[in-house]
Amino acid sequence: MATTWELLKGGGQAEVGIDRLTSSSGASTAHCSSTMAWYIQDMSPVRRTQPTLHPEAFTQTQVSSYLTSPSQLKPLCMSSISTTPSSSLGTLMDTVFPTTWERKGRGQDEYSTTRPLSSSNVIGKPRNVALPLTIPSAKRRPGPYPKNLTPRPSLLRPLCLARDRIHKWLPSPSVTNSHSNLPFADQRRIPEVMIYAWEENTWETYGSGLLIYHVFCDVNGTPESERAPAAQPLLSAFVASLAASYAGETISNYFYGVRAWHILHGITWRLEKAEMDTMLRAAEKLTPSTSKKKPRHPYTPNFIEALQHHLDLNVSLDVAVYACLTTCFYASARLGEFAVCKLDGFNSSKSVSRKHLSYNQDQNNHKVTVVHIPKTKASPLSGEDVFWARQNGATDPDAALENHL
């Protein structure tokens, strides 16, 4: 018996006896457990262990929106005997996240997790797979530097192709980068993956800008430790030295090449954006007249027909040129995406070939020739379809393409 005090109507107090407090009765506990079991999912299996709790002891479950242990994922009336997930969601979770729950001894967390060491077991795919091959450059050897653009010899800047400079040219070892605390394999993997953020032709443009930047630093006696990370005054002076000699767009590409070099090697890039934007706008306005192209007349069917008279359609080269001209004109396609830029630039995953040619019909049931371009500037992953219809006259793209094929 326990006692408590009761207020009397007359204003006094009287001692009243009550039964001993209990955590809950057996009936209410069983009812609560059987009710809540319908609402709590069985998510993770438990290893078969012997019961450790006393039958009369009961620990009240705290209500919380965050599940901190597997016991909160099980029905309240569960035993320590191993169970099988009773729902498709539980089966799916056990398959995707194969986590083993283990009961520990007293004084420790009730459960611990044993997780796989490799994430490949969780997501089902390996890590650090081989990267896709780019345009092969092993057969191409780097030529000598131009006389007015020859950098000082340095182990940090080996002689290589322009497209490889942004990756192979390194900043000073004394400069701390954001990847320095990672294992060497990860430090090497990061730039190998990041380089694919830019297109391959952009690598060459950035490589040319990087060469001019280091030649500028050599002429001004800039030490290696100050070239990266580059300070605001140094880059402003770099842009100013190129103004009125190069086109403004070219200067911008060279400037962003230096920026990409910093980012690729984990070097901090912090500049005054307003000042650099002002410098680049000034360089654009100072573009020399020799770097500006005069407006040209547009291509028209009459102009294309006039060009045909200067071609020999019995010669394979002229046939290919005329087919490319007529199909790109009537399909309004970008020439750089429709054709290869170099003789050794064909890439089966990016270049147009016979397998990308198909035929369809328009809404008026007219035959339409469709060419799928695997990779375009607007759609680099899935590519785009271009199409044209048969035309009257000598500029018919269907006839030119059939003659070429």
C-alpha cells in the first residue's frame, strides 16, 4: 500500500491508501502490443538468441519520430526468435541493404550493425571502373613550341600535346590542394574523372591558354608558388598583356583555361569577380580588326548549285563534300557535329555513320530522311535527330547522299 493526501470539502486534508504503482498491467500490455504490431513494419531480421529479459520486467517504449535501434522497427510483442520479413518492402530492404543486426551483452548498445566494407556490395556495381577512351593521341607526337611561346624547362611542365597540358602540367608541390588528405589512388582518380567535364576540343583551347600563361609568368619572373593559386593582380596583368593582340573571346578562353587548371588540381580559385568581368569586357572591346571576320553572305540553294559546277561528282572526295553540304543545309545541322573535324577524328560513339540513318514519314505522308547525331552541344548524352525531305533541282540532298553511299 502507498499513501497520498486528499483534499476534503471542508478545507482539510486526509490520508488515503492506494495500491502499489505498476508500469502496466498484463492485459493492457498485451492489448497495446497486439494493436501496434499491425502498424510497425518488420524491416530487418534478428539472429536467434536466448531471451534475456525477466518475464515480469517491462521497459516502457519511448515515443519518437526517429528510430534509433532495430527494436523500434519490430512489433512490440516480438520475441528474440529470428523472424522472416512479412512484407515485400521488408524483403526489398533486406536485399538492397544487407545489414546484420547483432545483440550485445549488458552495458552496451542493444544492437550493433555489421556492414559490408565495400559499397559495391550495397549498390551492386563496382567502383573505380576504367574510364572511356578518348580520341587516341598515342600516334601523335607533340611538336616543338613556337619561338615566341617557349616556356622555361621544368619538370612540372613536360612536353606534351596541347590537349594534355591541363592534366599533365602540375602546380608547385609546395602548394596545398584540397585533395592532399586523400589516399594517392583517390588523388589520381579525381582529375582523371573531372577532365570529362569539358569537351575534348576545349582541352586543346585551354592547353594553349595554359602555355601562354606560363610563358607570361616566365617573362615576369613569377615563382612557381605564386602561379597557383593565382592572385587577382597576376591574372589582371595576364589579361591586360593579351588585350589588343588577341580577340576578346580568345582571351576569355585562355583565362578560363587557367581557371580550369586550378579546379582540376584542387587549387583554390578566389578572385574579385567584378574586376575580372570588367577586364574581360575591356579585352572584348579591344579586339583588333584583324581578328574580326567580315559578315558573309548566307548559303542559298542557288549558291549551292553554283558550287556544284566547280565539283566533279565522279570523284569520291567531291561527292562526299557535296553530300555533306546539301544534307547539313536542308537539315539545319551544325557542321562540326555532322562531320569529323580531322581525318583521324572518327569516334564510333560520337560520329555519324550509316547505322544512324533511317527513314520516316511526315504528317503529309512524305518520305523523310532521318539522321541521328549521337552527341550534340545541346544534347551531349542522348544526341538529337535531324531530318530533311527530297528537294527539286540539283541541290536534292537525297540524291547527293545516295550518290555518296
